[in-house]
Amino acid sequence: MSDISNEKLELSTVILIKEAQNRNIQVDILDAGENFIRLKKGDKVEYIKQATKTSLDSYIAPLIMENKLVTKIILGENGFNVPKGTVVKSKEEAEIHWKDFCDKGVVIKPKNTNFGIGITILLEHYSKEQYIKGVELALEHDDTVLIEEYISGKEYRFLVLGDEVAGILHRIPANVKGDGIHTIEELVEEKNKNPLRGEGHLTPFEKINLGKVEMDFLSSQGRTIKDIPKEGETVFLRENSNISTGGESIDFTDEIIQEYKDIAVGASKAVGAKICGVDMIIKDIYEKPSQDNHSIIELNFNPAIYIHDLPYEGKNRYVEKKLLDLLGFK
């Protein structure tokens, strides 16, 4: 069996390897930098990249999920709730649609994206300049941009493995809690000292950056990194809640009713995915789904598994066990 102690592997891959070794599965690290491994037991061999890129999914399924426009079309055709919106290829085109979105919350994102890259979320009282800046940011990552209505409610990540939901998280955007003494910048620096925070998905949580996105979001609240929040006051640094951008997670696997889990599994099947991260907005997790109380905002290929094992709050869901079962290593 391969020794993982000296390899800088992503945490999801480490978790999967450890469970494989517990099952006496031979593990070969083929390319540590790419988190590319091989599992062997008897005559069975599986090649796996980044824990959830496996032979279970055909080549086309991740391409569908990567393309947010195609995903949205397929989900809509199959009767799933998705946000209303439009597609543009330039800021000039976006200006034409300004009147359609200026009086409502809006999400602006590249057609092809993952991990929240290039996404801007604008809520109330934003300017046309902020709207165009969001489009320009998305155009840096793709030549096609989706502009969608913002759906109110809480966002949940459903991890679908085959025919079941293995874990559900509510993710909270990167934030700091004030003590009435330290600046936002100092509070971020202190929070980043936590050994559970690192970089490159090697730890349960990522360090919080204070880059342009964070600065702009603070500015939209009339704040700077030199402000001193009141004691107990929570200051959010981003709108998007991805763990990869410093967010935190709360496990909701047991709380969310089965009907929403069925929707997540159905959405994954609609795009032909066996392994899928379904991002869903839900207004009330105890109220049965209806046309206007939930929406699927994204499907994600290569979803991280460590976030369900090591939530900021809640149970370890040991999703690597279900993943190896699904791969046929029982």
C-alpha cells in the first residue's frame, strides 16, 4: 500500500485512501500533484482522480454540469425549478438587459465554472456600474455569461452518490465575529491561524483572503478592512458561501425532509451523473417542495467529500464509505 504521509494530497483524497486501506484495498498514488490514485482488490481495479472523478460517470456528465447553461436547460426540460434569467456575451448585451434586473437581486456567473469562481451576487440597491463589473468579472472566465434572478432562502449542498443523498450542508460565507477591539483585517488574520484552515483543500477549511471580491463586498456594506465591528457582530466578507473561499458548514442531513433529497437525486439523474453536488435554495426545509419555495442553482461535478466528514458544526457522515460501496469495494 502507498504511504500518504509524505504526499500533499487533497483532504478528500486522503480520506478516501484511508478508508480504502481499512478495507485492505491496495492503493497506488499514481500522481500526487493531480490526486490521481488506483485502487485494486482481487481482479477489481478503479482509477480515481480527486476522490470523486471516477468510472461511474461518463465523460459527458461532468461536461454538462460544468456548462451552467446546458445544465439549466436540461433541468428545466425535466420539470425542476431553476432561476429565471438570460445569457449574454458582452457588457453591451448586458446593458440591454439592465432594466430586467435593476429592481431585483441578481446572480452573474460564467457559463463554465466550479467552486464559485467568477460569480457575483448583487442584492438590493446595487448600481448599474456594479452590475456591469459583475459581468466583466464573469467574462474574464468565459465568453458567455448567465444573468439570473437571485432566489431568496438558504443554500444547501446535497452530495448525491448513486441513488441516495449521502450528506447535506448549509454553507455560511466567509465571515468574522467582532470583539469591539480588533479591525476586520486583524480578525481575519486571527481566524486564519486556526490549524483547521489552510490552502489548496489540504485542510477542512480554507484560509480567508482579503482580495478584490472581499474588499468590494465590504464596500457595498459601507465598510473597509480597518473597521472595528461591535462585540458579537458578524461581518460577512463574501456573498457566495463556498468552502473553497473561506466559508463554513453546518450539517443538515437529518433535518431536511426526504422530498428535497428525492429532488436532488432526480436532478443528478437528469444529467446522467452518479456523483454530484446539488446546490439548492430552500425557503423552509420543513415545508414540502412547491413551485415557489425552492430552486436548483447549480450542479457540481467532482464534489468534495471532506466537507461532509468535517463540517464546522454537526456529524461526520463518513461519505467515503458510501463512495467505496458505490464503486463496488464492499
